[in-house]
Amino acid sequence: MVEPIIWENGVLKLLDQRILPHEKRYVECNTAENVANAIKDMVVRGAPAIGVTAAFGVVLGLKEGKNIDEIYSLLLNTRPTAVNLKWALDKMKAAYEYAEGNIDFVEESAVKLFERDIEYNRMIGKSGLQVIKDGDNILTHCNAGALATAGYGTALGVLRAAKEAGLNIHVYVDETRPYLQGARLTAFELMEEGISCTLICDNMPGFLMKQKKIDKIIVGADRIAKNGDTANKIGTYQLAVLAYFHDIPLYIAAPISTFDFSIECGDDIVIEHRNPDEVRKVGDKLIAPENVNVYNPAFDVTPANLISGFITEFGVFNSVDEILNKIND
């Protein structure tokens, strides 16, 4: 399995996802500023992966002699939508305060957070087997695999678990414009794992649903509000509307750390807007008029009533209320 994040001898190595699948190269980060830039520039992406990366960024910042609040602010302001970022930074700040500034303890906490993410992803995969049937054709969007986490993946973790369980599944992967995470990353991961997949354009899912070629949709998430409204990669909402019309279940696969119980609904989620050139260009090649106006939100919000269930490390739930009851038991 691909390793997106490596912590080795006090150096953070991040697999550069901007150049996959054609080249595998790691970017070394030795400072908190390096880590912040890697997150902003999408060397690393995916909500859980961003959180884990930021945790190691705290360690590097402390080793530089930076103030914990300065490090926290630097990393928090990199990308606004993914709640795992703040969750991880809060964990690291709490570890720092508990250990009265002991950097070794903070580093151990970051390593545990990294290891726990992989463990929880495997649990999510196991939970997801409840909704998978042999012979299923499954649509996924963007990349919620090992590359979006510390390892194994959330939505793709469910697909990995299905393969490991001997289930025969086929995955439709949409390109996910403008950054092409589906075409570049998800297709790459699935092929590496030997999971049968077909790449499609973003404007094809409705036609496939009408032809009854899709049995269910499984995607990840970047932030889930208290009422279940879910922010995920732009284009998820339109898939949810299509799925609802065609009576196809849509599942969100995410760890509890992606749930933000402090916000009531999706209207409270800040949506990141990115560089217009991500739409004007594919790689370095200009594909549109150079000065054309561009609208480039990175995420949209899917209302809870369009979501069939949440696949978590604690099981599959129909609503966030069920999850809260489970946590509070």
C-alpha cells in the first residue's frame, strides 16, 4: 500500500500528490512553515491526512523554538474546510500543555495520532462491509483512500476491506475536476490494489444511474455538521441529488474526528475557494482562455436528507443523533 506520510528521524516526508500517478517523489519538511506550505499547495490533501500532517508540523515547530500558539495559528490557517485539521491541532496543543512543553511527549502524541488514524480507517473498512454486497458496482468521488489519510483510507478503505473479504466489486471513478483526484489518485490506488475499476468523466454518473449500472455511492468527507450535512469535494452534492432521484444509496465514510458537533448545519461550514488556474489549466497546460473568469470552490455541502448512512469506526449509522448516542453510552 502506498505511504503518503512518513515520519523518520525527525523529518516529515510527504508523497507529492501533485505529480501522481506519473512520478512518485517525497517532499521533505523540516519546519512548521514547510508543513504549512505543503498543506496549502496540496502536496498532501484529504482531511485525515491534513490533520496528521499538521500534528507533525507542531512537533517540527516546537523543535525550531516557535511558540505553540504561533504554530497553531500558522497551520490552522492553511485550509479552512477540513475539521480534522483543527481537531488534530487541538490534540497536539493539549498534549503540549499536559506535558508542560516536553517535545518528546508531543512527538509521541503525533505518532500515536498517525497510528490511530490507520487503525480507525481499518475499522471503518470493516464497518462498511455491512453495506457491500458481492457483485456491487460502486461509484466513488474524489480520493478518500490511503493518500487522503495516514493509510488505508475511508471510502476506499471500505473497498479495500471488501476485496480482502473476497467480495467481487467494481468501482466507477469519476475524474473529479478540476484537480482530478479521481483520475490521478483514486484510479491509481485501486489499480495498485488490484480492485476492478472504470474511469468516467464527471458528467457521466447520471447516465450510468439511469442504466442501473451503479448500485451505491461511497464517498469521504471533510466536515460533517451536527445535523448530518456533509462537506465533501465539489460535485458530491450533485451526485447525491442524482442518487436520490434514482433511488441509489449514498454513504459517507469518515472517522468521528470529521464530525464537527460545534456547528448546527452545513450553512455554518466555511467553503474554501482555490486558485482559478486549477480550472483554466490541466497541469501546466492552459485549456481555457487565459483571462476567463473562474469560480472554483473546493467543496460543496450535501444535506443530511440525501445521505443514506455514515460509515464510521463505530459502525454504520443512519443519523448523527445515532452516533452521538453511541459515543455517549
